[in-house]
Amino acid sequence: MIARRALLPATLAAGAAAAAGCGLFGGKAPPEPPKPIVYSLCLDASPRLNWYNGTANTLYVRAYQLSTADTFVQTDPARMVEPGFTMPGVEGAAIEKTIFPGSKTTVEIRQQPDATTLGVVAFYYEATGPVKARRPLLQRGDEPPKDAGKESSKGTAKESPKQQPGCIVLGANGIDTP
């Protein structure tokens, strides 16, 4: 019985030493998680923005972070303005902005971990050009693209090499592509 009592302090001391070696008692702090990637989206509005009846008007714009762009490309823009609309492949909440004629606005978007593409839809009163645009989102460790080509098909515009990265030009009645 006495031998067991003598072993108890020795066992506790050994356990405390082992725990201290593992960092449980004042050891090194765990490394900080990586800082989130922030994407700066530039929206450059024409002085004749959302032109209707001889006057410029504000424009409602919505940006979606997407894990895949397929659904965004195929979805009718008129459905995207409906209250409560959800779209497969969206990561996080949509970012909504009202743009004023002749303004240049930068929207800081805290990138979701699984997002690979940024989809932007502009709700023009009387659209005669593209109303959707896509931008690739950088992933951790990626280098920025040196030459982003332009592409336009079925109402979708992509960045040209002459534009500021991420900058979308909002024209009179559609997203302008140089």
C-alpha cells in the first residue's frame, strides 16, 4: 500500500513532464490560419449607365462566388433578380451593389475557400448587350495571369488584356467589352 502511494506522485510528475513537452502548458502557440484572399472587383460605370428614355439611371448589380461557372452561364438573368433565388454552385452569399452613372467603384470580396470563379450579373432596364461577366478567382499559391484573353458568347463577357484585372465596364445598355 505504501509503495502505491509513493508511485502516485512519480506518475503525476511524469505525466506533467510529458504534457509540458507536448506544448499543453505554455508551449508554442499553434500557427495562425492563413489570411483570407480578398478580391478587388472594379466596376466602371458609363455616364450613360442603364440608359432609358434619354436619361441615365442607377444599375443594380449582383456578384456570385462560384465553385463552377456552368450554372451561372446557363441561368436566365431575369431569374437571378427574383427574391430568394438560389443557384447551385454558389459559395457564400451574393454581393449586391447599386452603381451610379459615371462612377468607378471597387468592391472588396472576401473569397470563399471553394470559389474558383466570380460571376457578375447587371440588371439593365433595357439590355441590348451582355449582362453577365465572369472572372477567374486566384487560388492560394497561384500566380496572377500575365495575359487574360477576352471572350464573349451568349451574353457573357470576359476580361481583356487592356482592362485593369477584375475591372468590369458597365455601359449604357450592357456590359462593354473592348
